[in-house]
Amino acid sequence: MTNPRQNGLRSVADQSEDERGGPGSILSRQSRDHAELDELMSSYDATSDPGERGRIVAEVGERALRHAFAEETVLFPAYRRLLADGDDELTRHIEGDHQTVNEALEALQRADPASADYDATVRHAFEVIRHDAHDEEDDLLPRLQQVAGVHELRAIGAAWELQRRTSPTRPHPRIPREPPGNVLTGIPLAVSDRVKDGVDHLLPVGSTRRRLAAPVVVVAVVAVLVIGGRRRS
């Protein structure tokens, strides 16, 4: 990959919100989400309690996965379409990093936060997430800014935010990283993930309540999702 500074690109991290196209622009939305993710990852070092660290990692994972899925289904296709040279080296590099993060987060779901290798896996995942944020803010987004007008940047931003809100919430390293495969698999996975999230919230992992009541709760959560979907349609 080329050095963005050599191409006269200015990182969106160094731009004001107005320069990025306003709060609804994809540049501003991405930059804002990166900052919030970085703050959350930094809070991991502020505690040594395994339970709290596990909670932080779970929250980082959900936010990072939503962010990445929206990139793969909205931002990267727009980038490839709008750039005249059709260069997708950078997006494919970032997609590879997304795969690495998915695999690490999947392993962390099954790991004990008090185990010896937990911290090393967490720090590797955090390093890749931060690396991607720099690639996007210093290179990908400034390139997109050169070829897209403000209205288009805002339209991409709105589509990205909608996809982020409805994306899967758990790691899925075995699904495709590009459309149409990720789009087709994303909808049922998002529903399935929300069922699992509901069970985890009501019945903590490892509890007696979970073993006894999990099947009933799964049915109840599915019913709520189905009824809610019918009402919205």
C-alpha cells in the first residue's frame, strides 16, 4: 500500500466535522465510532478485575463487529465503485484484518478472562482494530473524499449507520467478507445473535437458571422478534 502522505491525502482525524461533510457524513460517523471504540479499549487497562475485563471485551467486540460489517456491506462497495482506478488492495487488506478480529473474538467468547493467554489475545485484537482505524482515517476515507461530494458522503453515512444498527453482534469468521454473501447471511445471523444476546442478558452463562430456563427463553425471544417484525412490516 502507498503512503497517503505522499499522495497529498489529509487524514480525516486532522479535519473538522465541517470539513468532513458534517455529522452525518461517512467520514464523521467512522471517525466518531473509531474514537468511541478506542476509549472503550483503553478502559480495559483501567481495571484488573477479570469479570469487568470480560464485559469490556464483549462490548468492544459487539461494537467493532457491527462497525466492520457495515463497512463490508456499505462503505467498501461504495469505495470500489467510486474510485476510478478500481483499486481494492486497501479494502481487501482491511477485510483480512476483520477476519483476524472475528477469529480472535470467537476464541475470546469461549475463554476465561482469568486465563493466562486471554490478555494476549485481547491485546492482539485491539491492535488490529486500531490499525484498521488508522488505515481508514489516513488513507481510505481521504481517497473517498476526493471523488465523492458532500451529499454522497452523507448518503453513504446514512446507509452505513442503518446497516451498523442491524448488523450481527457476534463473531462469524466463516461467512464471506464481501457482498452478496455477507448480505445474504447477515440477516438471519443478526436475528440469531439477538436471540443469544437476550438469553445471555436474562440468564448469565454458567448459571443454574440458564440450564433450566434457556429453552423457554429462546422461544420467548424468538416470538418477540417475530411479532415485532410483523408490526413493522
